[in-house]
Amino acid sequence: MTYDWITFTTDYGLDDGFVAACLGVIARTAPTVRVINVTHTVPPHDVRRGATVLAQTVPYQPPAVHLAVVDPGVGTSRRGVVIVAGESLLVGPDNGLLIPAADALGGVLSAYELTRPQYRLPTVSATFHGRDIFAPAAAFLAAGTLPHRMGPSVHPATLVTLPTPKTVTDQGKVTTEVLGIDHFGNIQLAATAKDLEALGQIRAVHVRAGHQSAAAILGRTFADAPAGIMIVLIDSADHLSLAINNASAAAALPCTPGDPIVLTAAR
């Protein structure tokens, strides 16, 4: 099977030539394949953020080879893998980055380690597997190379997974974690729309992050709050998010992914 599309997600940034080098490798191997650049501004080494962005993006893509590289373990014994999920393939390091996206596509059907030298560059740098291993593998796969030709089978149960973010609900209270912070400063939480039911039929919420706290209102969209006021809403990925109309919630309530957040119904 061939693929018309490769999607590409990294923490490489746009200041250097890392992305261009990978795109060039893809173009030399599979010149007719088109690339969708999901993002290259995942915070450096933030595997969880990369996994979240990828998982929330792949359901809206055509069948594709999804190439993702957020790889703080580059050059170590961690595996490179291709995962078959739904009608698509996922290529990248076996560090938990790919599994949420595989789940979003219906779950892991099979997986293979990227070991065959004919599907990588002749010389492999210890610090740039995105260019030398993952980009060539994605290009060969898009051009029709079958996944099992990439290397030995990997049992899905042995694939590395990230810890599952925890959300606990109680009457009038939701305790959850920061899942990520977007470009606008909106704070996406691990809690979902269903968890919002624990707060009951209320309009106001008390938000606590560590020693910081803020008052917020519940709403459907950003404009449901006056400018500068914090709002709790259900975002486009069906997660609860903290936002401030025309401003940054992350600036008003400093936090980082993984931090606990407590939402309490204000009476």
C-alpha cells in the first residue's frame, strides 16, 4: 500500500535546518508524497505534549504515514518503530510519543522495529535519527514498502507508554492535571466534558494550581466571559480548558504540564 501523505511532528523548532533536512530526505526517496507539517514547536524534549498534539490531530488527517520525532533518548538503546493503526502508520521513537495517536486511530494492530539498514541513510548520526532513520523509513513506507520489511516484529504490550493523566471527580470538585498549554495560553486539562458533570449546575468555579488560585466562570466559548476574565470551557478536543478572553490563562495562572489543578464549584 502506498500513501499520498506524510504528516510531520517534532520539537525541532524553525530556527535551524533540522526540519528541512528531514523534508529533503523524504523528497529524495518519495518525491511525489506530500507532507503536512503538524508542528515543529513542541517544547523541547516534551514527549507528552508531542503525544497530545499528535493524538488530537491524526483523526482529522487522511490515511498517512505519521512521522513524529520528540526524542530526548536519541542515540540510546531506545527503539525506533513503525506502528500499524487503523489505515495509517506511525513512525518514531518508542518512548510513548506514538501510542496516544495509535489509540486515536483505533489501537495498535502491529508494530515493527526499524533495524534494516537499507531503509535508513548510509551513515547514521548518534544525534539526528529524525534525518537518518525516521524520515527515510517514513518515505519508504509511504512509497509502498510493507511495515514488516522494516525489521523484527514488536509485541504491542512491550511498546513504551506514558503515565495516564489522572482525574478524580467528587461532588462539586474535579482534581485533574495540566495536559498542555497552547499558543494562546489556554490551559488544556486532562479532565473531559464528562468530568464537568461533577461540578453540577453552577456558573462560577474556583480554580487552584499549587499555591495560586483564580475565580472563573463556566462557559461555552471565549466570548462568554468579559475580556480579561477566566473561563472554563470544553475545547475542540473535548477536554476542559482554562482560558481568558483576549488574554493568556497561563500568564495569569502559571503552571506546567503535569501540574495538578483543582476545580471547585463556587456557591
